[in-house]
Amino acid sequence: MPDTPIHPSGRALRVGVCGPVGTGKSSLIALVCAQLAASLQIAVVTNDIYTDEDARFLRSAGVLDPERIRAVETGACPHTAIRDDITANLLAVEELEEDFAPLDLVLVESGGDNLTATFSPALVDTQIFLIDVAGGGDVARKGGPGITRADLLVVNKTDLAPHVGVDAEQMVADAGAVRDGRPVIALSRQDAASVAALTDWLLGQLAVHRAGTLVPADPGPMAAHFHADGTAHAHDGAHDDHVHA
């Protein structure tokens, strides 16, 4: 990889990391930073409703210069700050890009939300959605825009599957079945191959971004979700917060 970005705009690749509470978003970002900070210039924006807890966790992890980690306190539904009114997040990203130019990668972590939360394509270039085995083996089948249409779906904490009574392989297969060929990674921090798959995906996205050919996709609230009888449909409301099993 070149030492500096070659995207026509000169800006970093902006990657959104989204998913329900407890799925491991902050830990995934810490893992990415630990793996790539030696070769890439990275910064992070976190989102919490009333605190900077996620930012403090990442700073304490020692994976980046603490000044490269900025916190946004949304004061409301986390979905709002990453999709409906992205001003605070966009300013934080742009300030980091100015303060630490040239950056290769800015990771934007959503506050913990539900299965309908997705990033605005005006904020991020590509997005990762997380679910985890501790949330239940049926989560992937429940669908929702992040699960079905995010650029990458990560099924996290697969090493815990035997302890929570989940068949991780089946969960990954279910995820693949609803994603129409979009990539799925089964991730465990203890499994070097899965960590490499994650970093390889990110480096691939960075290469496409630098070539100026990465077009942000919008998983959007109109993405279909799936019912137990096999039917699927979408909801119009951007804040529709239920997904049927």
C-alpha cells in the first residue's frame, strides 16, 4: 500500500461499524487498530448517547494515539447521529482528517442500536455490521438492513458458541443465505485466519477507495427482512425498530 492516500479527493476511507449493544464493535475497532496501525494512518470516531465510554475504552487499549480518538455524545437515538443528522459525526471525521493529514482510514463506531441501524452513505464509504453468537443463533435469520445489505457482516465471538449453545457454522450459513452473495466473516480474536480475513477485506476496500471507484451503498430502511414462513418485506419508516422472527 502507498504511504499516503491516493483517492482523488485526498481524504481517508471512512468505515462505519454498527450493530446492537454488546456485539463487540469497540473490540473489533481495537483489533483493527492493533493489526493495521503500524502500516496505516488511522483515526476513530465513537458514538455514545450520554458518555464517552467507548472512546475511553479505546484510548485505554493503547492501540492508537489518544488524540486520534474522538467521541460524539449523541444525546438521543444513536441511529439519528449516523443517519438522519450526521453533522456532529461528519465534523469529527473532517477535523481528524485535517489534524492528522494524511489519514488512510477513519473508523466510525455507532452507538449500540437495534437491527435496523445503518449509516448514511454521506458519512461513510463502506460499512460493517456486527452480530454475535451470544445474541442467539437465530439473529441472522431475523434479517434487517444491516444484516442483509451492509458491505460486510461479521458474526462475532465465534469462540463462545459452544458456551452459549449456538451452532456458529449454521449461524454463518443463515447469514450467507439472506445476504445475496455479500461477504460474511465469522470472527474470533483467537483465530488468526478470521482476523486476517477482516483486515484483508478492509485493505481491499481501501484499495478500491484509493482508485476512486468505491461507491458507497445505502443498506437503508427499505431493505427487506424475512419471516419464518419465508416471506420478506420492507418498512418505509427510517426508525422502524422491530424485525420479526
